[in-house]
Amino acid sequence: MIKTRQELQNLRDKYIKAGAAQKSKILICAGTGCVSGGSLEIFDKLSEIMEKRGVPCSLELVHEDEGDISLCCDGKEHIGLKKSGCHGFCEMGPLVRIEPQGWLYVKVGLDDCEEIIDETIIAGRHIARLAYKQGDGSVCKKQDDIPFYKKQTRMILQDCGHIDATSINEYFAIGGYSAFEKALFDMTQDEIINEVTEANLRGRGGGGFPAGRKWGQVKRQKEKKRYVVCNGDEGDPGAFMDRSIMEGDPHRMLEGMMIAALASGSDEGYIYVRAEYPLAVSRLRTAIAQAEKVGLLGDNILGTDFSFNLHISRGAGAFVCGEGSALTASIEGKRGMPRVKPPRTVENGLFDKPTVLNNVETYANVPLIIEKGASWYKSIGTEGSPGTKAFALTGNIVNTGLIEVPMGTTLREVIFDIGGGMRGGRKFKGVQIGGPSGGCLTEKDLDLPLDFDSLKKAGAMIGSGGLVVMDDSSCMVEVARFFMSFTQNESCGKCVPCREGTKRMLAILERITEGEGREGDIELLEELADTISATALCGLGKTAAFPVVSTIKNFRDEYEAHVCDKRCPAGACQKLKQIVIDAALCKGCSKCMRSCPVGAISGKVKEPFVIDSEKCIKCGACLTTCPFHAITES
Amino acid sequence: MNQSFDMKKVDEIIDSYGASQSSVIAVLQEIQEHYRYLPKEVFSRIAKRLGVSEARVYSVATFYENFSLEPKGKFIIKVCDGTACHVRKSIPILERLRSELKLTDKKKTTDDLGFTVETVSCLGACGLAPVITVNDKVYPAMTPDKVTELLEQLKEQK
């Protein structure tokens, strides 16, 4: 256990040196995506082959034997084989990165392992077959050559995918915990707070509230017991930035929390992680145990009077717990229901004590600001929203995955340059940003800079950063119904506008998508939306109607087509589909007639059959039975 | 009340978290991991040991989606219906699972306690959409046909 600043520096130097002894590194992505593609088996296979070939290799930076630390392979040059965090390019997984060349192999299988060792590691040759290929067939040798990465600015994700996420030693080897060291020994509480305030670090969980101001407010409280809480309850469907940070670079986040605790005068913290992220929970547990063992968490850290202990609290599947007061209630072991504010969390938060509550990505930004300074930080991004933002890019897009871009990057750059455009050459229709609290942006918004204030003006919000891209096969009314059904299900039930209002809105949306829409429904939705937004208690309720409002605003004609013409222009709403038999292809075999459960199909054998659309329930049973593919949906 | 219910495991779990009010959720989670659901017998014990009312424990258990008061199947299949999976057609996958296992949105577990099928809002594996998990193992880029195949394999393991 280290007890002084000097010991910490010595330790860090040792690991930096150990890192340099690893001539080459093979990094296998061990994020949730690549693991499901079999990356752990690939890791084992590579390790096995290297042993067979006698290639000097180590799975760790150093050997630790009952407290004694020695360099691997007697300090001689060797290959480092590591499980890294998520690279973000999940679509192409399992991913294997080769250093120092910076090559990236995509969609690697078990059969490729021998070739990787023999060709690349032993002979030093690139395997073009395994590299990423662009649409025109050209090979991208290096990871940074791939268009998906080229346009990104990776700051908080810079080490995600480049270091072993389960090792504090690796974090030391890239200079880890030096920001904390600087804050602890060279800065006063006010200096830390001023630096973060000056950098204008805004909460990445969606609200965009300045983090420095929050910390200052907690520091000024009379009550001496304070908490630092990390919101890792990333419940927005279609968002996984925080998961990737927790899984891929947990120590960066811990370091940010430790600096926040130091600045606000707290000695205890909680990380609230959703239960759907079991890998993040286990990585965080490992990271905390390692930091405790080294002496960076616990009492009298590095011989100072600063003490900090961290706990993990697992969520149990309630979206509303992403709201501050609901989250603290859940950590306290209660139902996660928001309460009336004020008093605010900074005055009266966890266990009724002053509490700093920020999300994962916000904390991950802190070490960078402390280390490089506010003026450097402000040189990235826009004036009102400095820094970068991580986005989860998903939906009907070519390159799905995790990206990080400077604030102010336009949607067009994100979707078409990084994302590679729409799948299957379909037409771009809209993008849902900010999850169930956000809004839908369309073609005309493509040149909108992505930052807190521009999006707010456009009627959307950055939210936690989920970007779900939709093509022309997505029905916007159906999308609105989908979000409303999510919010209705997740409404905690405490206040009437949200509990009853979302139910009514969902019922109206359901009947519209089922072709039962009535005149005046659209106006009724707008009225309900207004009322809920104005009267609901918490953020979940206030924003519940946003997806409906923004889809009505941008796609009113689509709503009208459903209500007035009983037609779904995108052809997505099941009940509004027409199933027809193509008379030219029908051979009159009568198979479809026999498969129809409601007797809607009739005709004479050897003559074209017809479907009675009044009787048809659109179950699609006939579609699969027709041997001549004569039955189609329209 | 089932008198023969073995409280030893329950006590062990409570001891490992410390008998404080704030441990309710963690204790319930661990009990559910052990029994695959929350047997009704445990509520009074938890309430007594943690010094809270039985109603409070019950209110927590019914508030959070992850808790189940009914026994679950050996294989718990979660179909992700987050936005990304939804726009890449997760519903046909759910429908196929339900029809193959003769389940509905009300009846989530098969009578032989072999399978439980549920939906989740987002598993955070959106890059691989649509995804399902079977006992926390992630299966990426699913289709209705792949699901049928997977079910066959799981049935053999049963």
C-alpha cells in the first residue's frame, strides 16, 4: 500500500517502464458486444498459440507475488496480450488491435488466430484479409484510417480499447491518477472547483447543468457529511456510452469521483449502476478493490487527511431511477420515486445529506480538465458547450457503435461521415435524440450543431446521447407510440399528470396506429402533451410527451394519413397493412385459403384467389404458406 | 406460511450486506439470484432483520421491474425492445419465441419452469441489434429463425 506522493510516483514510473518493455501488444476487445461474438475464446486461443510457438508473451504488465513486483519475461521485450474495453465499432466485432502499428482486425474468428500470430506477430506482416474494407473495396490498415474513427475526437474514450480494463497497473502505465495527485497535493478545494467551473463542464447526463457550480454548492453546506454519487443508471433505450466507460476505463471515472469528493469535502461515495449491465458492475468492483489495495481509496489517502470510500449500488430495473431524487431514494433502499424540489440534491440528497450527483461521462471528463487545464478544455467544442460528447449511434445506419465528437459537430457529419449513411441505400427520415425525453430531428436539422443549447432550441435535447437513426421504413407515429409505451410503463405512478396522462396518450396513439384514429385525436394529443409537461413532478413526466410533440411537428402529414385515410405511409403499422394476392402469380392451389384462420380468402381451384380485406386480420399466415410468392404486403 | 422454509441462506445474505434499511434492494437481488424469484416466505424475515415494515419490503419488491414474486424458468430469455432493437425489428423475434413456447404477454413462464420470456427496455448492446439474452449471455443480431434454432439447442440442454 502506498502512503506518500513519492511512492505513488515511483509506482507509476515502474508501470510506465513495464509498459515500454512490451514490444508489441495484442488488444482483444472485451466489451459486451465483442464478448458475445466470442472474443474471450479468441483471447484464450491466441494465448495458447503463442505458448506453443514459444513467443515471449505476458497477460499482465508485471508479476505480483505476495507483494513483490517483478517485470514480466525478466524485463526483456515481449508481447502483451490484453482484454481491452469497447472500441466502439461493435458492428465489426470481434475486434483485435495490434500495437505499436495501430492495425485493427475486424470480425476475427477462432480460425484466424494462427495466422495473426504467425504472420503479424512473428513475421510483422499485415493481414489485409482481416482489415476493414471501405465501400469501394480499399483496405484500411490502421484503426485511425477507418472513416468511422477519422472524424472522431476521442478524449474520454481515448483509452477505451487501448488498455486492459481490468488492471489498475495499466491505468498507471498511461499516467493514471496523476490528475488526482495534482488535485490532492497542489490544489485547494476552491482551485479545483474554479478550474472545473472555468472549463464550463456541463452535466453529460442530459440536463447540462454546470458541474463546478454543483460542487461549489455542496462545499458551502453547513452539514459536514457529504456524499458523491455517480449516476450509472443509463436507462435511455438506445444509449450505451456510460456502459462502455464503466466497462472499458473504470479507473478514469473513479479518479473523477475522487477529485469531486476532494473538492466538495466528501468522504463517501456511491456508484449506482443499472442491473442490466452485469459486466460494468463486475469491472467496477474490480477497479474499486484494486484502488483500495493500492491505497487510493480508504482512509487517510497518501498520508493526507483526505479519506474516501466507494460503494456500488445496483439498480433493479426502473428507468425513473435516473432522476436524481429517485436515484438517491433507491440507494437508500426505497421505491425509486422522485420527490418535490426544492430542497435540491446539493442541499438534501442521499440520506438527507448534501450530495454531488453527476453521471459517468461527466466524471470521466474531470481528470482531463485538472491535468490539462480549463483553457485547453475550452479549446475543444463550442463556447457554450466545451469538450466532447460521446454518442451511441444506432438504428438503420451502416456503422453502428460508440463515437465521441467535439460538441458542435453537425448531425450530417455524425450520420453520414462517421455513421457511413443509411443501411441498404434507403432514404434518411429522422433521428431520435435523447431517448424517450428527447425529440425527433429531420432532414432540415442535419446541419444543426450538436450541443446543449442548439438542440434545446430545435425542440430536442442531447439527453444522455443516444442517436437512433431511422430510414423511410420507420413509421413516425409508431415510433411515438413506442416511446409513449416505454414512458407509460416506467411512470412511477406518484403524480397524476404522468400516471394518467401517459396512459391516455398511449391509448390514443395505439388506436391511431391500429386504424381507429378519430378526428381531433392529433389536437387532443397536443393538449394532453401541454398539460403533462406543465404539471408533472419530475423530469421523466415533464419530458414524457416530447417524442409525440416533435413527431407531430415534423410529420403531421403522417399522423393525418393514419387518422383520415387509415393508411400508414411507411407501411410499418401491422393493422393498416393490406395483404393482396397477385393474380398473375397465383396458381390457384388453395393452400392460402386453408391456412387463413378467419376464412378471408376465397376462390376457385386453378384460378386466382382473392383476400377479403374486411375479414382479413393481417396475421400473415398466408404469406408464408404460398409456394409461388404470390401474396404480398403493401 | 411454509414452516419448513430454510432461512439459513436468507440470513447469510442479510449478514453479508449488514442488517440496515438501505440494504433492502441488495438483499432482495441476492435472494432472487439464489432462488430465481422471491419466495413469499422471505419477506417477514427480511423485514424483521432489517428493522423495516413488511409492507415496505413488499413495496420495493413490486416497484422494481427486475423482481419477480413468481418462480421463473431455468432459462430466462430477455428480448431487448430498446429503440435500436425496435427499429431493427425485435417484435417479430418476441412473437416467435412466444408462439414456440406457447407464452403470452401475461403468461411469461412455461408450465414446466423451463423458460421465461420477458422484454427489457435496453441492454445497451445497440450496436448488435436486435439482441436477446439467455441467462445474461448476449446473443447478437437475432432473427426469428435464429431464435427457433437457439430454442432447440436450449431444449436439449434442459
